[in-house]
Amino acid sequence: MVFLYPQTIHPLIPQAHSPEADLALASETKNFRRDFFLLLKNKIEELEAKYSESQNSESVYRHIRKELDATPEIQAAHQRRSELQDRLWQQATSELESDRQRLEKEFKSYQKLEEKGRVELDSKFVYPRYQSKVDIHRMPGGYLQSLDEADFWTGAIYDHGVFLYGQGWFGGLNDELGYTLINNVLRNYYPEFTPQKILDLGCSVGHSTLPYASEYPNAEVWGIDLGASLLRYASARAKALSKKVYFAQQNAEKTDFKDSSFDLVVSHILLHEIPCGARKQVFAESYRLLKPGGIMVHLESQLFLSPPNLFSRYFRDTEVWVNSEPYLGSSKLPDFQTYAMSAGFKPEDFKLHRVPGYYANQQGNKNPGWLALCARKR
């Protein structure tokens, strides 16, 4: 099976192309990843045996990384990783272009449905400078590109491209992380908690936001992000999927919402996309926005924040430049408790939980690949 779950075809997903091209690229990428991971595993095992056990782990890693970086086979694999990522975005864009007329018509029809939620944009919005450093994930033009005041194309490319990248790991609607946080964090560790007002920080096109509208139908759900095109698309997509969500163009480091506005503040793989100072600010803003008794949960990848072995660490560290992920290793895991304490949370109210993915768990994979950084405001 190439795709773990098939893509859910809603009105804003391209439908004028043959799915064989998606399957072919996914199969090629899957085979490459298998071969690359095996190559990397074997090389690391060889190099580990070369160094004395008396050396500390950090020293061993530095030696191994230096040798891996200089290995022609590894260099060629890194080049291939980048090429496959570039092809993914090219294919997603091409498939959208082939269906542009229908997609534009669908977008306009759903955009008009104001009673089903809205999007608030700021024509004078100032983007953080660090977000323009590179095109994250090598997406041409970056996530924040907005060609004009009606552009939704960046959001559409992101939606389709993320599914191709994940190969269905995140479910047919790419909503794995929202359902993981709800079912494997909130319902396990805060079973009595029923939020009435929810904020998703860095929501992109609402992949992880919509599960909150489904699971807490009486709640008012907000999603914020920096990108205007992402948000225009997110709002239309939510309406196409019959979910009422409010979206706003705001910076998660400092929002326009009043103090104590939300019962639940969440994010999903946002923290690894921003530098240390911004992470600290996000924790401070989460605390400010929570009502007394409210809960903060930031869900992150264990691979990114706490790689469990040398293999995982090397892969993570090379993603920084191979796949344009500049901030992956900029905070150590213990730093996040420090950020929480600086924000105002009490030490006894900060919890770190390692949980499996929602869909992976349904397939029998119990591996705790996700980290949930949680705190309750007194």
C-alpha cells in the first residue's frame, strides 16, 4: 500500500488529473526513503564501532556526522531528497493548474458563506523577518506568498502538497495532529475538560483545526496564521467540509485577542518552524490568552525535538538544509519547561506526554512519535 489512507476528495482538491501520477511519485519516494534509511543505518553502525566507548555521546555524534557528510553515497542521497521534494511541489502545482477554472469557481462559492465562519485579514500585517529566511520545506515562494487580495493558491498548493508528502500518514484530510491531540492527549490526561472557546496557533489551512469543530460542536473555534492565502483557503475549505471556524491573520507571538479569552490554546508542529525567542513568546502568549483553569497543548514531533538515536538525530539535523527547516534543532527539550515557567505556569502544572499518532494507533502502531507539551493555568 503506497498511501496509508486515500485522499478525501473535497471540492477544493484538484480532480482533473489522473491519480496514477501521485501514486508513481509516492511509490518512488517511499522506495527511496527505505533505501536511504537502510544505507544510513548501516553506515552509522559501522562508524559507531570505530569510536571508543569512552568518548561521550556528543563527541561520537560529531565524529560520525563529519564522516557521513563526507561520504559520496550520503551526499548523493541528500541531493535526491531535495530533488524529490522539489518534484512534489511541481506536481502539486501542475495538478492544481489543470483544474484551475473549477477550483476558482468553487473557492468563490464557499468564500461567500459568511454564516459558516469568516476570515479576518490585515492589509498592513507585518511578517516576522525570520519567516522570510528560506522557503520552508522548499515550497516555491514559501507558505506566506499571496499574489493579490483574492489569492488562495498558496493554500491550495499547501493542502494538496502536504498530502503527497505525508503519503496518507496524516489521514485523508491531513487531520492526524488535531485528532491526536484531542484523543490521545486531552481525553487521556484531561478527561473532564470540555473547552468552549479554542484557539489553534499557526493553523495554516486548518488541517488540525477542523477536528476541534467536529469533536466540540458547541465550542467557538479560531485558527490564526501569518499567511493571507493560507487563511483564505482555510476558510473556504472549512465551509466546503461543513465546519464553522473563524480564521484570522495574526502572529502567535502576540495576538489581538484579549487576556483570558480561551479555554484551550493549541498548536500542531508549529514550534519547530520558529526560532527560540519566538517559541518563548508563544508560551507567554498562550498563558496570557488562557482563562483560569484553561489548558495549553503544543504538539510536536519527537523526531524534531527529542530524536531518540544517532540515526534520527542525523536525519533531523540534515533536514535543516536538505529540506529548508532552519529552526529544527534550536531548542533543547528541557528548554520548553523553562519557557512555560517564564510565561507564568507553575512547575507542577507543566506536563510532557509522549503519545502515538491517532491514525497510526488505529493501524496498530503504538510508537509514541509525538510530544505533547501541556500546562494548565491556575
